Amino acid sequence: MEFFSKASNFPFMATRKLWYGLSIALMVVSFASFFARGLNLAIDFTGGVSIEASFPGTANLDAIRTGLEHAGYTEPSVQNFGSSREVAVRLPPDPNHSGAEIRATVEAVMKQIDPGATIERLDVVGPQVGDELRNSAIWALSITLVLVFLYIALRFHTWRLSLGAILAVLHDPILVLGVFSLTATPFDLAVVAAILAVVGYSLNDTIIVFDRIRERFEANRRLAPAVALDQSINQTLSRTIMTKLVTLIVVVALLFLGGPVLRGFSEALLIGILAGTYSSIYISASIALDCGLKAEHVFPVVTDRKATDSLP
């Protein structure tokens, strides 16, 4: 099954410098926002209190928020999840009160609004746990990148493709972080999981393109590198578009129907999938080309003169 009725022949490599400029601009904006505004870290990383409550009818979020503020909690996060009767509350750390005391206070506030309100779950996350989770997330991303570099270098016998893959893999999470910083979307462990999924998804696209590049060089080792890369990308373009469209249907459904609990996760996936589609074409392959990628870099050097002369 093909997305295009005829084989595509887009000159991707001819316009790569234009797309380099776009990527650099997006990176600059992302870094500027990240260092100026930072991320809106959820209690997974900052510590705090997470509460899930249910109401017999539609919950009055404004009344709950006002009641919690009057109880002494600054900037409480109150939102629905699952349905209009279920409420998720996030409170800043309160070292002066135990979990039982916080539960009693919050339950009293909610019962003033609706006597039938009940607290289904209350979790207290300390700042030390938040620091450990943040460090674990950083280590997970760092180890992933190192292993990706080694895998590409060993599989394709050249650091040029490995460098292109690493820059593409870095490109996508940076864009996700930049958008989350600009929009102040809460950044929690679910978003970290989405970023790791984006890394794997983007790497899969890159590997498919790299495999096709190796096939093109194997068929004709005298083929100009830019031509080989263009042909490889065009041959995988239908597959890339179809798989991305199918995945985006699911992610968009999660974004609009999954509620606030899944919003950060689905937003990160949506941004990462779009960025990964672009980076697997205009970052990974283009960087390899500009680093001087040739057929002899992908295949072991042939020392037999007769064997060399017989190559296509």
C-alpha cells in the first residue's frame, strides 16, 4: 500500500540548509524560553500533595479552588479528570502538617461545597523524592542518547550516521521542552515517559531511512551521496506518512478526549511525532551528508582490486 499514486522524487537534500535555519531558530527559542521561564514542574519533581476526589454531581471547581485558598493553600491546582464529577487537586508542599491533617482539611472544604464529596486518594510527595525523580529522569535520557550513538555507530560502521541520529534525537525532546516551557504546561513523569517514547519513535524512522541508504549504496556504490539520500527518503516517504497519520489519530484522540490527566502526555507525543518526522529527513540524513558520508563509510573497505572493479 502506497500513500502516493506515483513514486515521489522530492529534492530533500537541495533544501536542507533552509531547514537547518528553521531548526536553529526553533532551538534558540526553546533554549531561551527554557532558561528564562523554566518548566512548570508538577509535584512529581517539586514535591507536594496529590488528591483525587469524587462528587455526586458536577464538581464546582471554582468553589473548591476558593475554599482551598481560604484554608491557607496558595495556588492550588484543581481540575477535572475522567468526568465532571471527579476532581484532581495538586497542593504545594506543607511540611507543618501530616497527610492525615491535610486530608481532613481538604475533605472539610469539599464537604462544605457538597456533603456527598469523598476523597478517593491522597499522596504526599516530599521534595527529596522529587529530586530523586528528576535526577532519574535526567539519567534515563542521558543513557538513552549514549546507547543510541553506540548502536548506530556499530550497526552502520560510521560515526557520520551516528552523529546525525543523535542530533535528530536531541532535536525532538528539545522542541518538546521548549513548547512546554512556552505554554507552562505541567511537566510530570508522564511527560518524561512520552519524551522517551518520542526518542524511540524518532529513532525508528531514522533507522529505516539509514537502512534504505545502505541499500542504495549497495546497489550502486558510485551513486552520488546526495542522490542516494534523496532516493532513500523518497522510497520511505509513503510508509512514514501513513504510520504517522495513524499514530496521530490516536494521539489527537487522547489529547481531546483523555482529559487533563493525559493532556501533558498526549501533547508531548503530538509535538514529538511531528518533530520526529521532520528531523528524520532534514536532520539525521542531512547532517550525515554534510559530514561527508560516502558509500565506503557504510561498507567495509574492499582491498581486492578485481573485486573493486566488479562493483556496480
